[in-house]
Amino acid sequence: MATIDQQFVEYIVKTLVNNPEKVTVDRQIDEKGVLLSLSVDPEDVGRVIGRRGATAQSIRTLLRALGTKNDARYNLKIVNDDAPHAEKTEEKAESKAPADSVEESTPLEEDAAEAAAEESPAEESSTEETDETSDLAERTRAELADYDDLDI
């Protein structure tokens, strides 16, 4: 039978994921406290972790509150048993860009280059980009100057 802490984590995680039947929580006790190892479907790992780990951190915070009530120290470990998924991700990345011609650029540079290429020929686009960039820089400087005048 699962303990209250296992049931607690299972309940929270099962409401978040698309495949609740694949959620398992293993419990181990060591000198540091109770270690709960959470295993979910590979497709649901991102949902459990959340952006910048926010969801996982929230679950850990709730466990800390439960630990205060039960006089225990809980640690949550999210186990990713998905080695084939990691290989697929690497294959997708390799297929998108050949290894010989990998160039580093920011998304903004790519968007600006695509927009300029669609609007006009290559010769005219470079001068238009420069004009747009300088206009943007001037507007930004003017806005910053307005903020400098404020007494905060």
C-alpha cells in the first residue's frame, strides 16, 4: 500500500499528465530523509518539470509543507528512463541542419533576414535593414531619455 506522501505526489502528477496510468512513485528512506522517485511517460516529462522547472519546484514546495506536518524531510527526484527519446531528439537536430554548415544566429537575426528577403531584392534589403535598425535605435534612445527625466 502506498504511503500518504506517495499518494499525494501521484495525485498531483496524474492531474497534470496525459498518460496518468504510467505515473509511478517509488519511496526510499535514507539518512537525508525520504526520497520519492517519480517516473512518468517520456511525453509527459516536460509537463511535470514545467518551464524553467517551475512545476517541479512547486511540487517540491508542497512536499516540504507535507513534511512539516509529518515531521519528515522529502526529496523529489524525477526519473527520466527515456534513452530512446533522447536519441530521437539528437537525430532530429542533426537532420534539421547539416553538421558542415552549422551557423549560430539569433532568432531575431533570422526573422529580420527572412522578412528583408521577402520584401525586396538582396541589394535593397541591406540598406532597408540598416534604416529600420537605426530608426529603432533612435526611438529606443528617446524612450530611455524620457525615463531619465522621471523623478522616482
